[in-house]
Amino acid sequence: MMEIGRVVQEARGIKSFFFKNYINCKPGQFVMVWLPGVDEKPMAVSYWKKNEFAFTSSAIGNFTKALNMLKKGDKVGIRGPYGNSFSLKQNACVVGGGVGMASVSALIDALKNPVVINGARSKEHLIYRKRYKNKNMIVTTDDGSYGRKGFTTAALDEVLLKNKTIRIVYVCGPEIMIKNVLEICNKHRIECEASLERYMSCGFGICGKCMINDRILCIDGPIFNSRQISKLSEFGKFARLKSGKKVTIKEYHSVNA
Amino acid sequence: MLQTKLCNIKLKNPTILASGILGVTKESIGRIGKSGAGAVTLKSLCHEERLGNANPAMFSDDGAFLNAVGLPGQGIDSAVKEFQRLDNLSVPVIGSIYGYRIKQFGIVAKKMASLKPSMIEVDISCPHLDYGKPYYADTQLTAEVTKVVKKNAGRIPVSIKLSPNVYDIKEIAHAAEKAGADAITAINTATAMAIDVDARKPVLANKIGGLSGPALKPIALRCVYEIYETVKIPIIGTGGVTYGKDALEMIMAGSTCVGIGSGIYYRGIGIFKKVCDEMEAWMRKNKVKSLKEIRGCAHD
Ligand SMILES: Cc1cc2nc3c(=O)[nH]c(=O)nc-3n(C[C@H](O)[C@H](O)[C@H](O)COP(=O)(O)O)c2cc1C
């Protein structure tokens, strides 16, 4: 188990947990976080340095609510990192929706001057505003309480229209947003890599619960490029519950929320 | 060199994906088939949808792999809708089933049979589910379950999957054979535990789980060896097969096919091809032309 070194409040209900430990991790990978007696869940590594890493968690369900009660000095089980990683191409635009930003933030830190589009429902849900104040960052909020009013997709469309040097878009957020981002990228003929999410149990490719078509999300993903996603007929439509039953994305989110 | 006949099923090689490792979705079958498995066993299904146990449900420590997934599954009715049929895929498929009550074994078997799998495997042996009665630990109960499934499986061959957590696995295998089983799958996991010293608690949310992977192999070999001396029906030797050498050991102990599950954790989905290549290399070196020549050769 690892000891929490510090806790940073990122937004309402969203905290980052820092550990003074080295893990051999590439941008886009995740760790499995264990709270004895509660549950174990995947968390994207959102900060990474030689001797420190963190993940960022939004208190939504049982597990994340218990997690967000923890303080400096408390211990959690960490295994991993697992999964594949982003390709690290320069001249990039990185799009994060809500806490999806946490899956692309280690990537942002690893890239040279990417354009960052950071979207949230409202100002109080926005994360990493200060962390990236020196970056070329466009902030959008659905309600206009901070930055531009509207969705990340509209901002991306504009960026790609104006900035012809961008060669790749990296994205993580709600699946519907990823779907729209992919469409915009296809329209502009720009490559895209997205970090996807499915219910996960083992994290190392054994249990078969996180499958999306014939891909095992935890080891073949979580990062997939536009070409790979175009072959996934379940993308944007279906996901599997904890039992393995295939349901619509909408039902999946209503159960997993 | 590796072609194998299991009951009436022709396999391109004796490696079979064990139940519960991947094998949850229809599309995973094609993927495992393409990667070289001779046959694919589906994750066990019962009469209802089950979420399984809380996480952590899996743990590995060097050669020991532990799980207490608690038989999650979409349930046979939902699976029948998803799979539609199992006889038109690129590899032979074995449908794994179970129930809580004996009657349910029959109901699930009938629905599974409607999908036309190459074989039906009966999981009477999961160590971390309260059946009410331990079907795997009693000759009478094993026989009853076998008969009910046979009656509902039509012409599809039936394999009974045994547990090592018994005093005498020979008498259970014998009971299954006498009740009409066409094959024996041996073995399921052995009950086990892992403790985290920092947490000072068991790692698995269910506390007790099942041991698989390399640490299970010597137990599996012993079981297959004993069963081979007791029954005439073919055995699917399962437990800790990771390298070609392990598969050869299983076959020398008397198994017809070898199940591979946790091995995927250690060597990836490519394990089926790797194990086959390693078996063939040994066979060429030792001038063995077919597996028949060495099957059961460890016996006097
Ligand atoms: C994660 C996991 C889930 C399993 N689920 C099932 C199951 O649903 N039905 C079953 O008959 N066996 C199940 N098993 C047991 C395996 O099929 C196999 O008998 C056992 O793991 C030993 O083989 P191995 O060492 O190659 O994994 C499961 C094993 C593991 C590791």
C-alpha cells in the first residue's frame, strides 16, 4: 500500500491524491486503487514526476465518496500502472471534458506547448484552471460561468479552422463528447486519439468485463485512435454492466453513476 | 502433429481457453480463436444475471493467481440473445453452465444446448459460491447433476468440471462417468487466501478465493493422474498450464486436452500459439509424432 503525501482540492467534489512514490508510467496509463473493505477502481495517473504521482477523483459513487474522505497519511492499495499510452506527437490539441481532463493531464505535461481545451459544466466543476494558467488554454463551461459559454467541440472546431499547424487531437471526456470530437477531427482530416472508459475489474486483461467489441479496454486501451474506433461498432452506443450484460450507454451510465 | 479429438470434436490442437478468463462476449471468442486456441470455453452462465463479488476480485503474487469474482454473468437468457448460435464460429465453443438447484442445471443446459455449442461443461466446482449444497463434494449430487444436464443436452457431449477441494476426486469422477458424463474437466481452483500486511486484511473482498496459475499445477497434475486411473472418458487437464512443458506433463498424466486460463495473465493472449509451438519443438526433438504416443505415459 502507499501513503497519501498530500491532497489537493481541484474543484467541488474533485480532489487529487499525491504519493511520494516512483511508478514507471506513461501518459494515459491508469492505476488500480484499492480501499480495503470498500472497492477497487481504475484511476488515470494525472500528475507524474520522477518521485511523485497523483490521480484525480470526483466523488460520485460509493468508492469515490469514500476515497475523497481520505487525508494525508492515509494508505491506499495501488497496483499498476496498466494500459497503453498516448503517442506523444507534437503540434497537438488536447481536449478534456470534466474530470476527463485527468486522463490527458500527464500528456499535456509531456507535450511542448499543446493547445488545451478544458471544458466543464460550470466554473465550480472546472479542474486544473491554475495548473495550466501558463498554457495556451481555452476554457469552456456549459453555462458560461467561466471562459467561453458552450461545449469543447465548438471550441475545437474553431481551433482547427484557425490553427493549421495542429496535427493531432487527444481527447478524454464523456463518450458522446469524444464521438463529436472524432467527427470534427474527421471533418478536418486530423488524427485523433481518445481515452475510453468501460466497467473494469481486473485491469490486466483476464476477466473480460471491459470489452468493447473484440478489444479488451484495459490492455488494448484505454487509448484508441480514430481508425481503431471506427471499427468499434459498440463505441458511443453500448457498454457492458458489471454482470457482463450489454446495454445502451445511457443505461450503463444510469447504473454506474 | 497436435490435432486432437475430444469426444466427437476435432481440434487443431489440444489447448482450450478455460472458463472465466475472457470468454464473456461473443466477439472475444473470435479473438481467442484467431490467437491459436484449439477451442474456447465461455464464462459460466446460470439462470439469472449476477453482478459477482466486490473488488478486489483478483490478485496475483508471482506464481499464485487468486480470484473471487463470484460468478458474475449476464444470465443464460441474455446470453442466448447475444450469442444466437455457437456452431458457426471459427473455433469449437464449449458452453459452461451452472445453477443453484439441480433443476436449474437442467433448465440452463437446455437453453445452452439451443445455441449448439460443441460441448457443454458443467461447473459444479466453483469454490466461492454457496450452492446450498456442495455438488462437487458428493458422489450422489455429482451424479444427479450429471444426469439432469445429460437429459437436457441432447446429443451435445457433456463434461463435468471437478474441484480439487475434496477428499477423493477419483470417486467423484467415477460418479460422473457412471451418470453419463462424456468427459471430465479437472480442475477448478483450489480454495485459498492472500493477506496484505499493510492493510492487515485479506486482499480479496470476498476474503477467500480460488488459487490458479503455476502454483496450482502440481495439484492439477495429481488430480488428472488419479482421474485417468479411474475413468475411461477423456480429461481436459486444467490448472497452471503456462508453458509447453506444462501441457506435455498434463498429457503424460493422461489428459486429452489442456485448459489454459491464468496463463493469459503471465503470457498474454498469444499463449495458445506459444504453448503449441513449445510442445511441437519438444515432440520434434524427441521424435514423438502425435500426442497419442505420450498420453498417459506417466502411468505404470
Ligand atoms: C478470473 C477467473 C474466473 C474463473 N471463472 C470460472 C468460471 O466461471 N467457471 C469455471 O468453471 N471456472 C472458472 N475459473 C477456473 C478456471 O476455468 C480454471 O479451472 C482454473 O483457473 C485453473 O486453470 P488456470 O491455472 O489455467 O487458470 C476461473 C478462473 C479465474 C482465474
